[in-house]
Amino acid sequence: MNTFFESVPYVGHVITSNIFVAAVAVVIATLLVAQITQSVIIATLRRLTRHTRTRIDDKIIDALQRPLFYSVIIAGAMVIASLHGVPAHVHSIVFKLMQTALIFLWSLFFFKLVRAILYKSKDAPNVTLVQEQTLPLFENAAFVAVVGAATYGIFAIWGINMTAWLASAGIIGMALGFAAKDTLANLFAGVFIIADRPYKIGDYIELDSGERGRVTHIGLRSTRILRRDDVEVTVPNAVMGNTKITNESGGPSERFRVRIDIGVAYGSDIDAVERELLAAAREVELVLSEPAPRARFIAFGDSALAYSLYYWVAKPEQRGESRHKVNRAIYTRFAAANIEIPFPQRVVHMINEKH
């Protein structure tokens, strides 16, 4: 044992005095450390995250495994470049190349990390901003941010002046912003619509301009609405963000109330009128029994007693068909019950003035 410890200084002297022997020793030590990193650190992290409910930590460890291993290899290469006897210019170039490689390596890791978080957030119930439609936007923004930071770091390593590049990028960005202001307005409006969620795919909406239909697609640039005549209307999100939208599918239920106004002649039996109106609504299958239909005596009109019939249907798009069937039922029942539906009348009195 004493002989072994006495030989250690001699072995150390041989390694440090010969650059090739030292390089081989560094390579062996680097591979050993890299293997330990893989076997111990990564394995320990996997053990710690084995019992978690989410899978995102496993994806992070998978993404971390390769950059961690190669970072140790690159560190070993930098140690070799720092050995005594390596020319200064070689040392400088190798260091810059290795630092550049590290930036590329870890930039890729951070992009994978952000991407995994975005995909996990997409499926989270309490996250409304990251959706299927906005995912490409955030993914591209993360890519641009990572590439921008990596480019700045590489330029700094190689001593390239960034002032002129940043000035040029600013001018180009301003030009593109003015040229694509409408596209950007639609883009940001789309993000806010998806985040604020005034409507969602499948909702039946009516715009202030009169367009009415079911939402079939919410994109970053536009929203598509399928009207009752099976015509799809594409509305820019900038317009959607600045108009009044009535979401007929919103609220606690998708049930939709329909109102039918009708007049009956003066002198009609008002109890019979209300009874026939309610019976006409109940005989139509589309009309819901709960809430129950309601008949209301609204006003005394010029030529008729004004009534309103209220009933509910299961979906907003059933308004037109249900109104057609209920109107038919009202007309048939009023005719059978001798309830007159008057037309506007005017009484003209002729006065014969004597001169």
C-alpha cells in the first residue's frame, strides 16, 4: 500500500508533463463523469418523480438527459484545450466553439421544456389562454425567443457587434408592423377572444350586424359561423373583438325562449284565447314542457287585444322551425274556437257640412 501511495506523485508528474497522456487522462475522466451523471443524477431524478401524477416531469428529465451528458463531454474538451502546451489561438478557438455548442445544446433543451409546458397547459382545465388554436402562436413565440437569446449569446462569444443588427431588426420590425397591422390586429384579437371566451365552438351567436349561426371554428385570424341556411361566414377577429355579440347558448342552459306576438278581436273570450295559445304550444314536440309555455295579455291595441306567447326550445337553432309549427297550431285552434284574428281597421265618418 505504501508503494502505491509513493507512486501517485510519479504518475501525476508523467500525466502532467506529457500533453498527449494528459489529454487521454482527461478523456477517460470525462467519460467516467458523464457516465456517472447518466447513472446517478438522472436515475435519482427519475426515482424522485416516479410517483407524481403528471408526466411533464418525466418529459423534462428525458429532455435533460442528452444536454447534461454532452455538457460534461464539452467541459472535458475545454479542459484539454487548457492544458499546458496548447497554443493560445487554438485554445481561444476551441473555447469559443465549445461555448457555441453549449448554447445550441441548452437552447434546444429550453425549447423542448417550454413546449412540454405549453402542451401540458393546453389540457389543464384552469388555463384558458393556451388552447389548441393558440398553441402554434405560443410555440412560435417561444422558438423566436430562444433563437434570439441564443443568437445574442453566440454573437457575444465571437465578439460581433450587435448594435447594427439590432437597429436593422428594429427598422424591419417597424416596416412589417405597418404592413401587417390588420393581420396583427386579428391575431391579438384572436388571442384575447380565446382567453376571454365570450363564445366557444358550438355556441349559437348573433352579431350586432345581424349575422346569426353556430360557431364552427375559432382561429387566430378569424371566426367562422355556420348560418341556418348552411352558409359559412368568416368574420375577422378584429371585427369580433369590437362588436356586440349575443351568445344564445351562453348562461346556465342552452335553452332558448321564443316569443310570438298575436292579436285577437275585441270581444273575444280572453280565457279561451289563453287556453288555445297554451294548447297550441304544448302540441308541438319542439316546445319544452319545462319551463312551461306562458301566455300574456300585453296591451289594448288599436284594432286588437295584443297577446304574447312565450315558450322554450332545447337549442337556439330550433327557433324558426318551432315558430312555424306553433303558428300553424294557433291558426288552426283559433279557427276551430271561432277566435278572430283581426286585421287593422279604420272607421271613417263622413260629415256633410252645410254651407
